[in-house]
Amino acid sequence: MELVFATNNKHKLEEISHILDEHYKIVSLKEIGCNEDIAETAETLEGNALLKARYIHSRYGRDCFADDTGLEIDALEGKPGVYSARYAGPGHDHQKNMDKVLFEMAGQANRKAQFRTVIALILEGQEYLFEGIVKGEILTERHGDKGFGYDPIFKPDGFDLSFAEMDLDDKNEISHRGRATRKLAEFLNKS
């Protein structure tokens, strides 16, 4: 089965393809000729994931899925949340986003945080949502050079490594995106 993943983010494609590839051919936006930047204007992760999936389904008529992910930090009242990708301003500058979080977290005793991913699937015209959450903490400085986004400053509960220090298989086993993708895969395997 072929599914369009509404992204051109090579890191997300790699992570999700790694989990789904055995049974599904994952196709990027670029591969279907979609070069538009799909606006994420919703106030929730669920809303943004649905916006992207609906955009692809309505314009290309393809079964597809889209995700949105947010880093939710207790001491920052759930921020950056839905604004995680552009927390430091327009664009997707991961370094500036991390700098802003580290600055805002300076001196904070409560470093609890969670990553949350929501995947919206449109299959044969029906919409489905899948959520994955991983709890952890914000580190005081960057550790590791793997992964992307906030991975160097997020350490999942029960581990001594940041996401950016983990091998992809290990990260996928416990990550928010991995958990949501496995729920998606389980659903697709039953369909």
C-alpha cells in the first residue's frame, strides 16, 4: 500500500519510513509534486495534522497522513507546544528554538516536559487520529548531534541519554513519533 506522508522533512520521513516501510511505501509531498508550504494555522496539534492531511486529500485525492508535534514544558505552561517549530520566530531554526527554551528555562527547578505527536490519517475518505507521548526533562545544555529539533535538550524518563545521543532504532522504540506511528501501523494492519 502507498501512503502520502504530508511532509518534506527528511528526518521525519526517515523516522516514520523506518517503522512503516515493511508494509507500506511512504511517499513525500515532493514525490507527488506538491511544493506548497501547507499553513499550520490551527491552535492544536490535532488541528494542524488534520489541516495538512485534508489539504493533500482534497487536492491530490490520495490516502495520506500528516503529523504535528509539540514540546510541552511544565514550567513554561505547556509552551512551546503547537508553536514548537517556530518558537523563536518565523522559519524552522532549531538552534534558535533551543536557545530560546534554554534561556527561558535558566534557573528552573522543574524541568519536566513531554513530546506529543498527533498523526491524522485519511484513508478511503475517513479520518483517524493517533497520539504518542513521551515524558522526560529539559537538559541545561545540548547533548548529542543526532536527530533534529529539540532532541539535543530533551532526555526521556528512564534514560541517561538525550534523544540526540540515541541511535534511531532506540529513539523510535520510545519516542512520541514512534509511539504514534506504531498505533497508525497497528490500525493499518487491521484495515
